[in-house]
Amino acid sequence: MAITPKCKLLDFLQHSQATPAAKALLKRTFQEFVLEYGWWYEPAEPAQRFALGMPQECHRNATDLILAHDKLIYCEGFAMFQSRSQPTIHAWVTDGQGRAFDNTWPKPGVAYAGVPFKSLFVTMTALKNHATVSLLDDYQNNYPLRGDLGDHPDEWLDLRGRGTERIDGK
């Protein structure tokens, strides 16, 4: 029996281990954060074709979309481009209907698991960093979401962008 991309991604999230040094410094890993707050998203072709962004710049590409289309919500987590690919940290947008619209990859990925973020949080983080970077891998600010800020979802979580179902089944 073939393992589905969604099952492969879930296994990755549940079984990835942090180094002892990282565990000592942070409350949660990238994967634990996504498991705690994340949703599944269905890969989708957008009704209106968004311009393809720059390769390897998914965070900026997704941020550009939420700035251009105020009904879209920024999501970040892990995705798989093809069924044989490895899960990678990634960003995309959703329309609040559980669909993942990805303007970085030339075609939609096969599995998306992530967290919807408030637009204000996304833009304020970009301004603070003088760059558009991963919210989960924000090393410039000592990984705030993986530390104490992660305990305050009211500051960053945008439930309008929830996916099809919670990753943890809650």
C-alpha cells in the first residue's frame, strides 16, 4: 500500500527530533508548533491565476499576495512539492476555505500543513526584520513563535484562515 503525501507529512511532523541544544533553548520545534496550531490545506489552483513569484522566496511571495489581495491569509508550515519529495518549511496563502494557493512552485504541491497568521503580524515582523523571512524560523529575533510568543496565539493566529481540519484532530 502506497503512503499518501499527507501521511508522509504527518509522520514527519510527529517524529522529527530537535537537537538537545535546540530543545534546551526553545519551548517547541518547528514541527511541534505546526502540530499544536496547524491545519491541513487542500492544494488548489487559484480561480484567478496569481503571478508566479520568485523561486526559493515563498515567504515573500505569500506576503506579496496578502498585501495585494486583502481577503487572502498568509499560512506557513510544511509542504511537499511532489509525492516523492521531502517535507520542507514553506509559505502559501489561503482564502479561508481550506485551500492552499501557492505562487512559488510552478504547480500546486501535494500536501500542506500549516498555521494561518494575521496580516498585521506578518507585515510587522517583516518591518522589524527589514526583510520578509520565515515566521517559524525567525532566527533574527531568537525564534519568538517557538518560545513565549507561541503561547499567545491571540497575537498572531488568524482563524479566518483555518484549513480543512486540525492536524491534531481537535
